[in-house]
Amino acid sequence: MTDPGQRLRSSLAADSAASSGAEFDSPIAMEALRATRVLHAADQEPFPAPGRIRVITVANQKGGVGKTTSTVNLGVALALYGLRALVIDLDPQGNTSTALGVEHTVGTPSIYDALVGDSSLADVVHPTTASPNLRCVPATIDLAGAEIELVSVVAREYRLRRAIEGHIHALPEDQRPHYVLIDCPPSLGLLTLNALVAGDEVLIPIQCEYYALEGLGQLLNNIELVRAHLNPGIAVRTILLTMYDGRTKLADQVAEEVRSHFGDLVLQTVIPRNVRVSEAPGYGQSVLTYDPGSRGSTSYVEAARELAERGVDLAPLTDVRPMGAPPPPPAPATAPMPAVRPGAHRATDPAAPDRAFAGTDAAVLPVPSSVDEENR
């Protein structure tokens, strides 16, 4: 059988060759060609279904690294290429809901009603404008007070997990989502804790800039605490590099640092800086539907394909693990991120190595000392 997604990859790889012909001899023609392939995703070979339902928590306590953007566009890409996806907006700002064209004004049935109230997840799931395969649980401003209201609730850390498992159990097998993507707020509070307890794996978007690495160690430590005390099955399984600017050396240095530490957890696909990705939410769309021929769109399609292919070999489960069942064995631990010392700079000695170490436990990320050195 043809490798899933191979037709799209072959087509995109052939773009440069096609551009030499008279038919595709301009950037506009090339973009139109790419847009046609994304818009007609149903004609492409679908992405492979995972071995089991994947509940992925998209987390990073730093804001502005692409959590919401990645959740939205990965969810849309998976849905366009034949997989059923459910996106849960756990951020009180409701940006995920906006990007998927889902109403999230005060009074709209939302994830707040499932966490704090008596509503089931089925009562608050909404269709999206992006694809019939994609559904969304929106967030309203009411969610801002949920952390305070949950303080006195029994088993408060398991509220989201119970809601998800109850919802999936109630669905016929052919309607259950292949992917559940949970968009977390930029914090490490009770909402993010609920998401980590509910998920089977964590996807961390990392912006290709220096500050993005500073708080990563704290996030990894919190994930290990959740593994030890609340959810033995949780583990970091995917790292996505976002906002990559190929014009700077700094982006390459951050990408190299992340790949050297996390290895195969890092997707090969890198999401570039692209204005279309930022414009799309203003129109209540993902970048795949707003400008399917853009670099941002095709990058997210490739990232989703890679994510889907990694899920094929996951051990299948006969059913969703019911509440009260024995927890799964702990997943392999993720090595802690080396501490990044603020203000670290490349050694002035040109013969010095690019990466220095302060002692034995603190890796120092080389940072260019001038704008001229930063630009290619």
C-alpha cells in the first residue's frame, strides 16, 4: 500500500521541478498549486489512524509560543485528511474557539459547564466551520474563575479526564475521535493540571527564540510530578518547533539545542514565521482554510502527517480505560531540560566551542552578541 501522505509529499517535493516549466513559472502559480492540494485533501490519501485514541495535551506555560495556533491547525489538518478530531479549549481567552468559528460568548455551553457544573461533554461539544470531522468544546470567560471554584471539589484534578472518558464511552465506536487535542492556558495552574491528568501524552510547542527555553525545565518537572502522583501514563512524546525565522542564526541555535536534548521527540517539520498564520484567526479560520497555499499551511499539514504516522505503532486498546481501572504502567521518563543561564553569551575566543557549561548541570545556550551576527 502506498505510504499515507506520500502523494502529497511527492507533489510538494515536485513543486520546485514544476516551477521550471512555463505553467508554474511564478510564485503565485506555485502558491495556487499548493492551495489546490490542501483544499482537495479528500482526494489525497488519508492520514493513518492511530493504534488507539490519542489524548494530547498541548502545553507550555510561556505565552505566545504557538500553543493555540498549533492546536487549531493540527486539528484541522488531521480532520481534512480523514481523521476524527476533538479540540478542547481550556484557555479562558477562548482563542481556539475563535479560530475554529465556534461561538464562545457568555452563556454559551462550554468546557466550564463540564468542569464545574453537571453537564456532560456531549452537551457542550460544537461543530466547527473547518471540517465535519472536527468538533470543538469552547471556552468562555467563565472559565477564568474555574480554578477558584474547583479548589473545594473532590478529585478536582480528574474532572476533565472523567468528562472525556465518559463522552468517548457514550459514542458509537465509529464516531469516537481518533485525536483529542487539549489547548492549555499559559500557566501551570489547576486547569493545566486537569489537562495533564486527562492526557496520555504532551505536545510542547517551542518558539525558536532564547526565552522559550527558560521555563521549559519547570514544565518538565511539573509533568514528572503528575506522572508520579496523578497520571502514570503521561509523558512528553512530541516537540514542535514554531516561529522559525531562517534569516537568523539564533533560530538555528535554539533548534539545534532542542534537537540535541530531546532527539526523536522533535518533529522534523518546523513551523516558519508566516503572517498568514497570524491573520487567519481574525477571520475565524485556521490557516489551512484561510490561505491553504501559504508556507504556514503546508508546514502544519506536514507536521500533522508526521504526528499521525507516529501514532500508527501505538499499542491498541480494546476500549477507553474506565475510571477506577488500574492505571497503565508509567511511560518512559523524559530527561530534565538542562537549565539555561540567563545572559549567557558565546565565548569571545573564536576557537571556543559553541556550547559552554557552567559546572556539570547547567547548559549555556549560545546567544549572538550583535544584530549583525544574528542575521544570515
